[in-house]
Amino acid sequence: MTIELNSPLDMHLHLRDKEMLSVVAPLTSHSFAGALIMPNLIPPVDTKEALLAYRDRILDATQGDIFKPYMTLFFRDSYDYDFLKNFGNELTAIKLYPAGITTNSESGVSGFDIKKLAPTLEAMSELGLPLCIHGETNGFVMDREAEFVPIYTKLATAFPKLKIMMEHITTKESVDALDKHENLYATITLHHLLITLDDVAGGMLRPHLFCKPIAKRPIDREALLNVALNAHPKVMFGSDSAPHPKHAKESCGCAAGVFTAPLALAKLTEIFMERSSVANLQKFVSDNAREIYGITPPVKKVVLEDTPMNVPLNYGEVVPMYAGESISWSIKTIEK
Ligand code: NCD
Ligand code: ZN
Ligand code: ZN
């Protein structure tokens, strides 16, 4: 049996830089037609010069694959209309991190004073530039995302023309917020459709499943599965594939991030097949994102078949999710 996907998109991806970029970029560009590239480098991507140079390094690393990197800028409240307008179509969205909440977010926003953020958010609204948010407070780790929902509500109400993407949602509360505000959308990762906190820390600690936001309860995972499998028109696939070298994960201060890029399409197909929802996969991995972001990705046809994929133990220094295990679907052919 085979399944065909047209121009799959990953709307939340970390590609890093230098050697890591050269290892991980081809693992996405091989099978995806495009991806929304996160700006949390050191230093963060916050100028046009840095953004264009990073785009070029990504294109170099993708080894001639048909692949469109949709670039993002690290949110600063100093950005104004003219600064943002000057990016033209090189800029797809702006990513806002609360300060210190996740990997390389130290210079993010602290305090969430909407008045202070307003000039930049108004400029973004006028330019039709979406705002992507890592939505967590500094509260108790299991409650951080739910506590952020009122901030999403405030922003969505104060800036009704601004498209707000709730990134990598992990809770029922975020799912419920989707239908309350017209301008709220969400990305959902592969790993949050699969794991709960039990898989991370319920038995032996599994550092390769540790990420921000931390995986939550079964009831949350069910809520995520429900909107993903039904391809709710306001949700998109965003892997949040976040590679860290093995020594940074298997260490006494484990870096947050799950690396899923090379197996994402195979595992998504397995999940959607098992739950009799494969007819909705095209929407979840491409069509919804095209509609929400108003993008037209390059043409790329990916055919998957029900032949197992054996996941390698590592890709360079990075250990993928399901390392050494097998997935019941694999990529058969890729046509341009
Ligand atoms: C991401 C990373 O490593 O850059 N880590 C993660 O746990 N998700 C950052 C992020 O997306 O929050
Ligand atoms: Zn994040
Ligand atoms: Zn991320």
C-alpha cells in the first residue's frame, strides 16, 4: 500500500548552524518542500543581514534539494514598520520567546507589557506578518502553557488583525483556545502526539524525550490527537525538531529538544493510518499551513509505503527519536 503527500511542510523547525546545520538540513530538505525556520541561534537572527545570510547557509546545506526555507526573525519590541517592510517576502513570521523560557531565548521578552510590545505588533498587523509564540509562563512546569492562555487571549483581542501562532501546543487548554479567537492558530509536534510525561520521566529518565514544553497528561495528548487527526483547519504540523549533540542530552543538565526530522513523515503516516485518519494527513502536513500562512510551497510529491523504516542510532552527533527502533511506514519515492 502507498500514500501520497504533496509538498509536505514543517512549520516549526530548528536547523542550527555550522556543522550541525550541514547534518540536519538535508534530513528535512530531502522529504519536505519547505519549513518555517526558527531564529534562536547564538546570537539570535534579528537583522535583515543575518536573516539573508542564514537563509543562504541553509540553502547551501540542503544540497540542491527542492526546499523553501520560510525565514523568521527573533522578536524585539524595537522593530518598527519601515524596518519590517524592508524584508519584503524574505520574512515569513516573527518568533516571540519569553526571556529564558527555552533554548537560546535569554534575550526574549520579559514581563509581557502589552503596551511596550504594541508598536511592533501593530506594524506586524499592518504588514500581515504572523506572530509565532513559545507560550509558557515561568510558573510550575506542568502549568506553564495553560497559564499562558490568558496572554494569548489578551493579544488576540488587542490585535484582531494579527495572526497568532501558538507554537508546539501540548495542552487541552490551548486546543480549546483555538476556537475562541478567530486569529489564533497552532502548530503541533510529532512527539506531543505520541508521548506523555510518563514516557519522559515515569520510569528511567529518557533525556532524548525531554523538551519544552514538557509532554503533558494523556487527556492533553488526546486533545492534540483529536484536532490533528481531524485536520482542524487552524492546526498545522510543526515538528519542533530540535537537535542537540548527544553529550548535551546525555548529561547532568540535559538540553531541551527532541530530534524527529528524519522520521517525521513516516511516523505521522503510521499514526494517521493506525487511527483511520490518513485522508486528513495532507491537510495537517501541508494544506492547512498553505492556507493559514498564504504560502505556495514548491511542488514535491512524496510517496510512502508500508515497508518498515529502521531508525539509525544517530545522525552525526544527534540521537533521533526512535533510535534503533522501527517504524511501519517509510518513504518510497520523492518526485519534483
Ligand atoms: C527548542 C530548541 O532546542 O531550540 N527546544 C525545545 O525543547 N523545544 C526550543 C523551543 O522550540 O522551545
Ligand atoms: Zn519553543
Ligand atoms: Zn522550537
